[in-house]
Amino acid sequence: MDLPVLTLALLVLAAFAAGWVDAVVGGGGLVQLPALLIGLPSTAEPAAVLGTNKVSSIFGTATSSVTYARRIRPDWRTLLPLVVASGAGSVGGAQLAKFLPKEYFTPIVLVALVVVGLYTWRRPQLGMVSERKHEGGAHYGRTALIGLAVGAYDGFLGPGTGSFFVILLVGVLGYGFLEASAKAKIANLVTNLSALAVFAAHGSVLWALGLSMGAANLVGGFIGARTAIEQGNGFVRKVFLVVIAALVVKLAYDTVRQLT
């Protein structure tokens, strides 16, 4: 697909910004997916937009995942059930994306984000330190349920996936924001790969564009992960609240537009 040079440049810039935001706290889809919807011709199939978005996102997510894994060293015993369940949920969600009308899900996600934002804002100490909740099977069972639910959402729709991972790992399992972000990035990489496999199998990917944006997303993800690690939990919490607020505004606009 041939695009004007300016459009391509703006899409690459959006991919860089999305990589940075996604590495810090998740929610890069808030930047990149709308940019693709605006930049690509109206004739582009929705599945192709989603598939191309996944290609680009994987580069930044992979880079930030490696950076977090090397610097934070997350507990792999928790990560294993999280990523396995996330991958399974993402494949199922991507399959459902072909059949279910997404307009029903936007209001539900909007309400969930408002609740998450208020919950985090009213608890300034939430996620400032890592105090793991639950032990043994109770901990790993809840971890798998989080992975399955958020993975299914990512495969089906996507925007805000990282933020949902982070707040559930903080609120349900007791991790600090920084450690939760490290786990969320690795799980999000698995959900992106799983969903991309489904989209690629159906030929719903613009590979040249996705790879071009992926290079910029990679750089943004690398810088974002290092910034989060250096600044700590307080910085990640602030970015989290900003991203949640932006997602609420975006989804509220989408909901109103659907109703009019």
C-alpha cells in the first residue's frame, strides 16, 4: 500500500511515542491504533489495521520486555502461568474479533477504566512498594485468571491492555508499579504474538508499513523502559493515571459517536 511521505512519517512518529508509553505503563495502543485508523485509507480492512498495529507493537514490547527482564528480574514462577494464560486468551479473543460487534464492548471498557482510574487515584500508596498477596495455588491461580481475561481482551480489541495488566497485578497480587510493568510487558509480548499469528494466518497484515513503524516502536520501547526503571514506582504511577485519563476520554468520545 503506497502512502504519502508525510503520512508515513507521522505514522512512524506515532509508533515511537506509542513504544515509549507502552514500555512505561501500557496503553501505547491509545496512540498507535488511532494513528493507523486516521492515516490508512478508508478502504483498509479493520482486521488489516489491527494486524499491522500488532506487528509494530511487538518490536517495542519485545525490547522493553528484555530491558525489564535484565534490570528488574521479575519472578518467573509468576510469569509462567501469566504468559501461558495470556497467550491462550489472546488467541481466543482474536478469533472472536471476526464475529462479535466491538461497539458493545467500548462502554464496558470505559466503565472499567473509570473505576480503575478512581481506585488508583484515591490510593496514593497503591503500588509504591511490592507486597505480594496470596501464596501458592491461590497466587498462581489468580495470576492465570488475570492473564486469560486480559489476553482475551487484547486479542479482541487491544487498547489499554498493558494498563489492565498493571492495575490487576498491583491491586490483586500486590506488586509495585515497576515490577507489575515488567511482568505486564512480557505478558503483553505474548498476547501480541498470539494475536498476530491469527491475523497473519488470515492475510490481515500490511507488513511493509508494520515493519517500518516497528523500528520506531522499538526505539521508543527501549527509551521508555529505561526511563521507568530509573524514575521508579512514583513516576510509573503518574504516567499510569495520565494514560488512564486519556483512554477514558478516547473511549467516551467513541461511545458518544456510536450513539449519535
